[in-house]
Amino acid sequence: MMGKIKIKKDDQVLVIAGKDKGKKGNVIRVITSKNQAVVEGVNISTRHIKARPGVSQTGIVKGESPIHISNLLLVDPETGKSGRVYKKKLEDGSKVRMVKSGRR
């Protein structure tokens, strides 16, 4: 088991490993039990869905598959740069997620 998941739904992330390395997308869903996230437009796979009553899409369907969170970096919405996430406590007592810049 890894540490706490710091990526949330609707975050913009960058894929750093795998077949979609370098792609950016928004997080659609986070699967905390498996440490995975589904990212829009990333890790597209083909599924064969059998026709059954009540199923709207049948046949060959393409869709996003989960990707492990260790292969994702959060993208800072203000600067557009990606990096690891940490929490910073502000003077008013609230906590904010920040992206590490690498500067000291």
C-alpha cells in the first residue's frame, strides 16, 4: 500500500510513465482501494460488451482504463508546470495543496 492519495477528481495531471507518457488530462474518477485514477483521454482500451437487455452500448467499445497514481503528476493550474504535491498551511489556518517546484 502506498501513502495517501493526493490526486483528486477534476485535477489536471500529466502521465509520466507508460504508453501515454507526456499526455495531460483531467481526472474523471479516483479508485482509492487500488491506488488508481481514470484520466480523460489517457490509457484508452477496447472492450467487447455482450448484448444484454438494459445495456445501452454493445459490441466493441473504447474507453478509459485506470492508471496507477504513481504514473501521474499534478499540473499546477496557475503556472502549467507539473510536480509532486504537498500541503501547505496558510496564515489563516487553512490548508492548500501545492506543487513542488524544485527550487529552494
